Amino acid sequence: MLREEGNLRVGRNRHARLDVTPDARRQTVHSSPVTVSRHPAKRAIVALLFAKHSNSGSTAAFLQLFFTRSCGLQTATPSGRVTDRLSFVDNRMLSGYIGWFLFLTAVCAVLVIRSRSVNKEEVTKEFTEFRKNFLIVYLMAMLSDWLQGPYVYKLYKDYGYSKEDIAILFIAGFGSSMVFGTIVGAMADKYGRKNNAMLFGVIYGLSCVTKHFPNYHILMIGRLLGGMATSILYSAFESWMVAEHTSNAFPPEWLSSTFALMTFGNGIVAIAAGVIASAVAGLAGSVAPFDCSLLVLIALTVVVHQTWTENYGDRSVGAGLNLQKALDVMQNNPRVLLVGLIQSCFESAMYLFVFSWTPQLEVSLGKIIATAKTDKADDVGSENLPHGLIFAGFMVCIMIGSNLFGSIVKNKRPEDFMRAVFALSSLSMSIMGVSDNHVVQLLACCIFEVSDAGRT
């Protein structure tokens, strides 16, 4: 079914190539009309929140071209077939997303510069080389994980699965991480942390491969493998580093600098991963970020095999005994149990956010740009939402929150201000649930991500 709009023919098929005459294309590039509701309030929202920025100057032209190519405005199907479509997200709305991202980046940069310590530790050359090798591997591992974040939901949706089907896939991944997480530490101690790190590369790589198959059962296997790999990611690498640090007789106080660089580097890698994922998805489809992740995982496994030495923990302690000790500690120390419950509750909210931000923002964007005669709001929003750019912005928000937390904790105890942080997180999640305004939802997401940095 086609609807005539001047020289532009808009079809129902999301992946069909739009038939646009040269005159219509030039007119759209220069005037950039946007199809919105005739309701004056909605027109005012679009005009106010996505105000048109000047396109003059080489810098603006470069940003426009780069983000148009990289943020999903020129996209492809999961199989890689590029669709040359005229997005409803025109220059004004794209400028709004770019301005939002650059503003967050500027705020983050100011906070990072202000929080940097002027005192530099004097370390040995051996320690510098050791730390450099570890950080390269660690950041590659985090990059492989972050690259998959922006397009997990969209890939499943592109394969035609409903929100309920996708929810089951997400639950399977989270459940796999929960179950496997109880034994991964003992496995690393017994069989070696280097081997465990390489196992991470293999398992997560296989999970990426499954994303090429639209079969639900294969995708389910991929989610289970991904959950197992995530458990290794957040245990084996750090454990190997601490053990090697100790065995090399490096001073314990040097550990703090390594952890600080891990946190800072992880934030930078997460932001870069969002932009990279958008760029490759725009060129080769929603599965392309997973292929990039696979390449990073292959390189990581090779580097670990060639440069790391093996170390072990207490090889006599089994996973069951570790779990029993943890239960005994919680039973004997109620504070540990309470901290665990608080952490679990916030992690649950975070996992709900991970699942819901994509469909929420797609639908709210679709309501702005869809009319009664066009596609459904979630379809239009899915095609036009710059998933990777928004994901990168969320990662900037986490860095902002991390730096704010570091500044506040110097003067106040966490228990004195974390109540307010949790209340702010609850408010932001509530706003996401009750508001259908795209920008209000985006602002609520940012607030949640800023507060999310304080959960650890």
C-alpha cells in the first residue's frame, strides 16, 4: 500500500527501497520537511525540542554527514541489504540528537578534568608494561560486550519476534549469567584464570555467531552462551590482574591506579562502541555490530594466549563450598544480606531498563513522526531511532554519574546520599512508564543512567 506525497512515494514495507525523484531528494535535503501531527501542541514540541541548527561551516557539514551515515539514518536489513531511505528524522531532529550527545560529552569532559588527580605515582617500567598489557586485554573484552548492547533488541525485532518473545530471550541471558556466576569463580581458581579468559572469548564469539540465524532456538542458545560469558567477564580478568600484581611483588597501593584506569577506559570504550555499532549497522545491518564484536573477541583470545601467564586460586575449593560459605556469611551478618538485597533490587531495575529503553524510545519517537496513514509508531520509530548514538549518550551519562559520585563521596558517606540517588532512579523509571513524550523519556533515561553509576 503506497501513499503519494508530492514526488515521494512512501510504502508500508520497512525494508523496501523508497522511490524518490532527484527533485524530491534535493528538496528534502534543503528544506527538510517533517511529517508530524496537525495538533499545534505536537508541532510546538517538535519545533522547540528539535530546533534546527545551522548547517553552515565545514564542521557542521562533517558532523551532519558522519552522523547521517553512522547513526542509523541510512540502514540495512539484518542480512546486510542496504535500504536507501529518506528518514523522517530530518536535519532538525538529527541536530537535536547530535546536540544532546555533544552537550553530555562536554559536561562529562569538564567533570573528568576537574576530578583528575594531580598527584602521579612513580611506578617501575615493569609495572607499566604489565598494566598496559592487562588494560589492552580488559578494554578489548569490554569493547566486545558494549558493541552488542545497542542492537540486541532491534536485531530480534528485525527478525520478526514480538516483544514477549524478545523478553524471554533477555530473561534467558540474565538467568544464565545468574546460574553460571555462582560457579565461574571456582572454575577459574581450579582450571586457571588465563584459560577462563580464553574461554570467555570462545563462548562469547559463538554467541555472536548465533545472531546470524533467525531461528528462535539458535538465538536462545546464543543468549545462554552470552550469559555465561558475561559471568566470566566480570570475574576472571580482574582476578588474574590482582593475582599477577601480587605474584610480581608490586606495591599494593599501585592497584588503585589500575582500577582507576579500568573505570575510565571502560567509559571511553563504551561511548566509542555505541558510535562504532551505529556506523557498521548503518552499512551492513543490525547483525554487523555482533560481527565486529566477534573480531575483537578473536583478537583478545590470541593476545591472552600469547602474552598472559597462568595463575590459579585455591584449587581444592569447589563451587558448592564457596556458595555455602557465602550463605553462612549472609546468615551471620545481616548487613551483608541487606547490601546484597539493595544491590539486587537496583540491578533488577537496571536489567528492566536494558530491555525497555529501545521499544520505549522507538514508540515515543514514532508517535511524533507517524500519521494515521503511515506505518505503526513502533515501526517508524525503529527505523529512525539512532540506537547507537543514544547508547553512547547513555554511557556518557554513566561517566558523568561516576565522576559526580567520586566528588560527593569525598565529603559524605554513601549511606548519607544514596537514598536520594535511589529515589531519583525510581522517579526516572516512573517517568519512563507514564510519559509518552520522546524527549521527556530520553531525559528520564539519562537521569537513570547518571544514578546507575552509583550502584557499585
